[in-house]
Amino acid sequence: MTYVPRQDRIRELFPNEPAFRLRQIEEALFHPSVRGWNDITSLSLSMREALTASVPFQSLAVVKIFESKKQDTFKAIVNVEGDKEVETVLMKNPRGAWTICVSSQVGCAMACGFCATGKMGLIRQLHSDEIVDQYRLWQHFLLDHPKLPPRISNVVFMGMGEPLANYENVKATLNTILAQSDLGKTRITVSTVGVLPRLEQLLNDPDWPHVRMAVSLHSADPKTRKEIVPTSYDAFLPKLEDWAKRYLARFGNRRHHLTFEYVMLSGVNDTPHHAKLLAEFVKRIGNVRVNLIPYNFTGCEFTCSTKKNLDMFEEALEKSGVTVTRRRTMGEDIEAACGQLVRKEEANT
Ligand code: SAH
């Protein structure tokens, strides 16, 4: 069964209603006091009844919400149409607000060797309603838990899936969240494995909102990169370098940099030689930050770099003048950390 977008269902239900009415409905979906069609009191009773009877108010059905011991990470397993499950995560950030991590696909086709989602293969794309509804779900969750800080301040596309392999739906999601929430472009990050044709497309797409971009580099050595990210394009590194320079020339400024993510895998990409190659690569490009991600064990051949190697790697980058941050690992006790998003049953097959 394929997902029928909310707007199409609404249009079909009210073919003679003017466009502004549809916009009014879309806006109401994000209003904190609106928890069901019946709450949109600006609509007539008959319209509310018709909506309640035939359009799901939320496209996601919560299967289970896990809570970390520290109450700083929550993971929701949700069902989308077709009986497929995806995961979405709510994490407390240093601002004392929440960052939500959204999934853009059920599974992923990119098959990165160290990523649990990569082992599932691609099952289906998520429609923009289904991505946007992950935001709405956490918005409602926080309203229902008044003891938790109320504000969602950031959205990262770092859940299941490769966002740029679902370009149109991700673009629609970004535009909806920017229009309907109080989040600005610098509060949203799209993380990509580096789908070069789509990176090229977004450079010249007038409808692509220039939110922050993070590229999962993982190695500046072509051989190592291909080993851990098997879908890497030929000559990926020089092509990425060329793209990144053009991207930064157009959109880079004091507040707009590019991030390279780098998962630390013991003995694979964490040697002084790898640090040197990475520093050289980054410095050729310019306004780039490196985000080191301690590898979260997902039951494959890799292990996380030792603390000593992580420290040395970080120091080597800093000494070369590279801006580097280390990702805090959160939600490990509920398997909500980076790359751990996968259904258990699927992981065991
Ligand atoms: N497809 C997107 C989003 C993936 S998840 C991308 O490739 O960027 C966000 C980040 O978590 C990516 O950098 C991804 O490589 C990283 N990641 C995946 N599995 C991981 C794991 N087991 N441990 C740590 N980071 C992981």
C-alpha cells in the first residue's frame, strides 16, 4: 500500500475549497493547542467531521517510546503505512532544549559497513508528511510531559536513511518546518553520505532552503573511504572538494560552515596518517568543521578507536588549525545513538 499524502486526501475531500483553506489546515497542524481535527475551530463542524472520518491527523502510530536512564534521550519506534517501522530520537542539547533526530527513509541503500541501518537495505522512502510528523510527534510528547524543557531548538536529519536519496520529500519537509515552526535555517542540519548529483542539484535549486549541511566523510584517504562507504563515487574526494569550495563560495559566511562527520574506527581511519590527510583535505576547502563521532558498536567487524587514539587524532587536527568537535554519545542504553537505529528483529535476521 502506498502512502496517500495528507494534502491530496484533504483536496479530494474538499475539491471546492479555496487554497487558503488548505493552508489554514496545514498551519493548524502545528499549533500546540490542536491535537485533533476537531480542535481546528476555525473550520466548520461538518469539515472537521469529514476530516476526522477520513484523514489521519498523524501519519505515524507510536509503537513504543524508550527513555534513557538520565532522561536526556527518548527514542520512539513508530509505524508508518505498510506496517513498516522507523525510529526518531529526542535528545537534550547543551542549550537546555531538545534536538530531534529524524529518519528520512525506512532502511537505507547506502550500506555503510559500520551502520546498523545500512544493513537493512532500503525498504521505502518516507513521504514528507511522515518526516514532518516526527517533529509534530515530539512537539506533542513535550506538551504531554510538562516537567521536561518544552523547546525543540534543532532538527538533524541523522536518523535512518540517506536524506539526499529522498531529495524532494526532504526538501518539502525542510520548507514546511521552516514555515511552520520557529526554527531558522541554522538550526537544521541535513547529514549526507555525499550523493554528488544531489549535492550539485541543491546548489542551484531555488527551492532548496540552505540549512546546514554535514557530509559523512569518514576518511580523506580514497581507499579507506571506499572500504567503509562502499557506495562512494569514483574520485569522490576531489569531486567533493570541488563541490565544497563552490558551496562555501556561495553560501559560506561566519555563521554558515560545512561539517564533515568522521566516525572513529579503530585501526581503520584513526591513524596519524589519516589525521594528516584529513587536515590537508579540510584546509584546502576552508570553512569546514570536523565532527568526530565515537563509533557505537552495532555488531559488525569494527570497533571504536581507543580514547588515546581519539585524543591524539583530535589533537593532530587542532594543531593543524582544523576546527574539531567531538560528538557526545547519548542514548546508548536505549540503542538510540548514531547508527544504532534499526529494528531488533531485522538486526537479528
Ligand atoms: N545517511 C546520512 C545520515 C546517517 S546517520 C549520512 O550518511 O550522513 C548520521 C551519522 O551517523 C553519519 O555520519 C553516519 O555515518 C554516522 N553513523 C552511522 N553508524 C554509526 C555508528 N555505528 N556509530 C557512529 N556513527 C555512526
